[in-house]
Amino acid sequence: MTIIEALSKTNRENRIKRSALARLTQINDRTLREKIHELRMDGYQIIGDTSAGGYYLGTEREWDEFCDQQRRRAINNFYRKSNESRIMDGQIRIV
């Protein structure tokens, strides 16, 4: 079974854990994460729910929310690392 086939039966209420997805697709965890990233880059709206756990194919709105959340997370991580190392001394500009 492919990743997309397995995810085609999912939604926000019916997520699939990564371990179950790995078993269904017979792909190891690291490769599975890489493949999910590649599929996202190809336009598949695969959402990873970090609070409840699991993956699902999202709607346009869910995808936009997920992307916004990922951007905020990346910026916060960047700011924290920059601030800790004093490289940017807390200076960050978000446009």
C-alpha cells in the first residue's frame, strides 16, 4: 500500500499514527518521514497533528492552518537559537 492510499481514508478526526502508517506501507520510520516531506513538496496536503498525533489529508483551510503553524514554529525556533547564541541579539524581522 502506498502512503497516499493509506492516507486517503483519513481526515482530522480519523488520523493515522506514523507507526501504523509505517506498518501499512512497509516503510521504515526515517524513510517514511522523508517520503511525507517529498509528497508535501509535490502538493499533497499531508498534515501532521503534533498535539493529538497522527497524519491525515487535510482540506485547503486545514492545510493553510498547518502551514501557518509550521511557519510560526520555525520562526520561534530560529529566534530562540539566535537569541541563545547572541548571534542576532534578539533582532529578528518578520515581514
